[in-house]
Amino acid sequence: MEHVQRYVDLWSIRGRVVVIAEKPRAAGKIAAAILPNYRRTILHGVPIYVHKGNGLEVIVASSVGHIYNLTTNQTGYPVFTYEWAPLYVVEKRSSYTKRYHLALSEVCKGVDYYVNACDYDIEGSVIGYLIIKFLGDLRRAFRAKFSSLTPVELRESFRKLTGLDQEMVEAGLARHELDWLWGINISRALMTAVGAVTGRRVVLSAGRVQTPTLAHVAAQLRERNLHIPYPLFTLSIVIEKNNVRVTATRLKGSVDSKNEAMRIASYIRQRKQVHVEEYSEEKLSVPPPYPFNLGDLQEEAYRIYGFSPYKTQEVAERLYLEALISYPRTNSQKLPPTLNYRNVLAQIAENPVYRSLVNQLLSETRGYLKPREGPKEDPAHPAIYPTGVKPPANLPSEMLKIYDLIVRRFLAVFSKPFEIIKQKAVFSTGLPGELFASEGQYLVKKGWLAYYPFYTPAEKRLPYFTKGEAVELIDVVLKKTTVKPPQRPSKMSILRWMESVEIGTESTRARIIETLFERGYLKNSSRGVDITDLGLGVIEVIGEFFPELARVDLTRMFEKDLEDIKLGKTTRSLVVEKAKQTLLNLLKSFEARKEAVGRELALRLGIVKPVEKCLLCNRQVYAKKLCRYHYEAYNRLLEGYNEWRRREEVSFNDFLRVVEKSKTSGKWVAEVAGFILRGGDLGPG
């Protein structure tokens, strides 16, 4: 049989069958669920579970994630010749995989059938496929598909074995090949360029998804570092009714001219009353949230607990391996229609923490459990849900927090909307076009907030007003503030950006972000995510000499190609060949500029000293004794002074003092401002 297309029951097979799990913990869960009895043995330090009976021998063995990787014997670049090899041979740091490889090599010998029971996603499909390809026989292979490690679901999946999911395998293999080709060729090109100039070997890396992600972060932080905190002036009025004071803000927003703001404030201060232009109350019904997919879970865990996306993913995977939740690496916002919600709730209610909430939900819904679901789907897995398995008493705190989020979200999706009254009062001041507004809100029905309290709107009630009513004016407040800098990126915002431009996958995005930190391109500072000089230098060189690599378009095109492989619309060989040709063209254009690339990178790495140092840092001078960043900051300051004077009359030196001291000023403009103030000479021009 080439590939089995119909369901096959494991217990209808006769002979020896090896079941390959992705991780040791999963192997133990699978064995306990599907084998009526078994003998546990240790082979090369790896647990193996064996059942014999009725002409069938089932051996459950484990991988430890990927135990194969791509490698080549070819030096230099371009390199398009490669092969799969055991991971412990390719990477010294992965020596721990050797015992799993040896154990699987032994148990796969002389076996009649093989079952890939790794996680049902692209990576799991590839892990099991490669083990069976190199240690077994693909012609006698099955696939087990499950979304949780609960005994019921595992037993069902082994009664419905299918052939290998070849499209998933092909898409996964292609992703590995593309990432490897991209990484090794561009990284070697950059390292060779530096070596040719300096005679030294340095380690640099670039990646198909990693590079445009770094470019995005660099662009965000560049604008922050060049930010000038222009003055803004906010106007608000304080009114009083029934001994309740209410603050209303200018409907048109802030004013960018101090003189104009003072004119408005002065006019309104002459009045003793304002009039109600309009007053409205509106009842809003806010529906329950959708069930969690991985991105939504990562966002909530970041918002509530400050967990990085990678930490949340890692914790969720541990919960999955404990059979406490369904498979977390999913994009779906839909619960499985076959899931018995009542049974899951009954099991959750065995935990005293949730008992009263479950009883309240069943009472509220009268037992009719219809979840609110989102538009996003995933062909492999449903949304994340609690399985009902009771967590152990010693569950670590971080696991308990994520588990609690998932349970409460699951309860909330069956609940009713919460209802809130939104109030809005608009006041006229007698000055044409100058209206001020105040908003209030208060909860009238708790709905799903009873189950998911992590989103509770702040309550602020306004007095009741009638249109045309005169209200006592207590004060007019004029405040000076500044234009806010662009938002500093966080790991979560980077992940959401990757989602929005459709690069990477649910499984890989958080890991790619962590890689940028491990490579020394990004760092955590007291202010949040920052870019290092190395990261700035590498992305600037790539942007100048390999602009296609720094842009999203090329990466997104190949992401679509990978998706098309999964859908059977194209083939791995065509996509890989297209990638090779793209790389070949890029590397040809690189060769002509190799020396310039090497020089620039060597400067950024600090391997060679700049011919002339920037007066403010160790970078190479670009113009006016400044590096390119401080030179741009200098120009921004010159242009910015005119704009500042339009807003607020100030001398150039006072302008520089404010920029240097303001906490919202960009780093580079503040440094240049301080240098000029202290009499720094930037030369003629």
C-alpha cells in the first residue's frame, strides 16, 4: 500500500507496529491510553512501552522533537547541495538526541507497520516522516491525528488511522529547505565578506523570516530615536452639577499653537456657565470573547501577566503534554463540534476553584451550551480548550496562570453578553466650533465578565443632563504636553505584526523573535525592546545591499507558496527551485559589492576602526563629523526648530535644552542637542 486513504483500526492490524510520539511525555500518555496493558523498558535511556496480544505487538517509542536536520559538506556559497542527517551529527549542542535516535533505530528494525503519532501539525508531520523514512518504511506507515492527549481522544484516533498526511509533510520539508537555503547562503555571504576584509572569522546570521522582522523593529526604533517631542496644548473644562464635578475635554483634540490655546482658554474663562449641546445614554451589549487560538492566548498572557509570546507558547505546550488542554499551536477560534461540552464542564466542576462558576453557567444557560466562535479556522486543530482533566496540586505557578486563563475563557464563550450604559455629554462654550465632551459608563449586566474577570471596564457615572441646560463652569484647564513618540515595540507587538503581514507560522513566530535576541541583534532594556549596534548595522547593510531580503514581500510570496504546497496547488520541487534561483540572482549582485559589504560590517562589528569617529559614538563619520544616525538627528533638529517656533516661541538654545531633557525625546536627537549646547563644533555648513 502506497498511502492508506481509508480509516484503519490499530487493533485490526496483525504483526509488529511501532508508534512514534514526538516527546517522551506524550509517549507515556499514548501508551497509557491505547494499550490495555504494557511493559515499560528503558532502551539507551529512553522509555519504551510494549504490548503483546492477539497476534499484535505494539511498541510506543519517543522522539525528542526534531532528531534530523539539513547539512552539507560543501563550503562557500552559493550552496544548493544538502541532505538530512541525524541532528547530533550536525549540531554538537544537540548530543542529547543521540540516545533517542539509537532507541528508535533499534525498535524500528524488522517492524511490519509504523504510526506517526507526533503532534498533528507541519512540524510533527515532518518529525515522524523523517524517522520512518530513514529508520522504517514509508510504504507501511499510518498517521494518528488528535488534538489532545486525553485517553478518549487518543483511543479514538488510533481507531481511525489514516495514511501519512503527504501535503503537510511536503510543505514542512519545503519550509525547512527554504529556511536552510536562505540562512546558510546569506549568512555565509556576509561572513565571507567580513573575512575578506579583515582576515577574521565572525558568526553572523540572516533568515528568511528573521531578517524582515528585524528590519521592521529597526525602522520602528529608528523613528523613536529621531523623535522630537513637539509641544501640544490640551484644553479641558471642569463643570459642576448636583455637587458632582465633571471634566470635559475639547472635542477637536489638542491644539498645536500655544497662542491659539491661550486665546480659547481666555475666552471661556470669562463665562460662568456652559450649555448642554447634547446628552445621550446608550445601552451596549458586548458579546463574549472567542475561544483562544495561540495568538490570542499569547496576547492576553502578555497583557495580564507580562509573559513573552515564547514563554506562553512553551507553558501551553507543557499543559498539553499533561493532557490538561488541547493542542495549543492553532489558529482556530472554533471549538470542535464533537466535543461534549457538558462532560468537560462537569469535569472542570470537580475542581473547587471553578465549581460555583460552572454551576452558575449551567443555571444561566439552562444547560443549552452554544459557544460564541470567531472567524478564524485551522484545518488541523480546533481552538484551545481545557480537556477537563484535573490539574495536579503541584502545578507550577506559571502553568496554573495559563491554565486558569484557558478555563475561564472556555466558560465565558458560553455565557451571555455583558451590558454597559455609555453616557456622553457635549457642552457648548459660546465660542463657535469649541465644544467639550465628557463620557461615562457603568455596568448593568455582568454577563461573561463573571467568568472572565480580566477585562472589566472602568466605571464612571455622569450626572443626568438635559439638552439646553445651563451648567456651572468651575475651571478651564490648559496643559502643555508633547507629541508622543512611536510606540516602542514589545515581543507581543512584533508577533502581531508578523501575523498581520503573514510571515512565519503560529509555531515559529515566537521562536524567531527569541532568536533575534539570542543572536545579539535585539536586547531587553529597562525601557523595553531595543536594537543593538550589531542589529542596526546588520540590517542596514542588508537593507542597502540586499533590499529584497529586508522587505516582507519576498518572504510573504514564499509563505504563500508553502501554503499552496499544503493545499496541493504546487509542489515542493517547484518552490525550492524558485528559491534557489532567487538566491542565485541575489548572490550574483552581491559579489560585485562584496568588499563594500565587508568593510561596512567590519566597522559595525568594531573589528576595524573607523577612519574618523563620530563625535558622539564610535561609528564611522558620515557627514559633519557625525555618523549617519546622528547626522540625520542633526537635520531633524534644524527642521524641527522652525516647527517648534510655530507652536511656541522659544530660542534655539531653549529648544535644545527641552529636547535634551525631555523623557520622550529620541535618543539620537537628545544626544545631538546636548552636544551643541555644550559648544560642540560640527564644522562648517
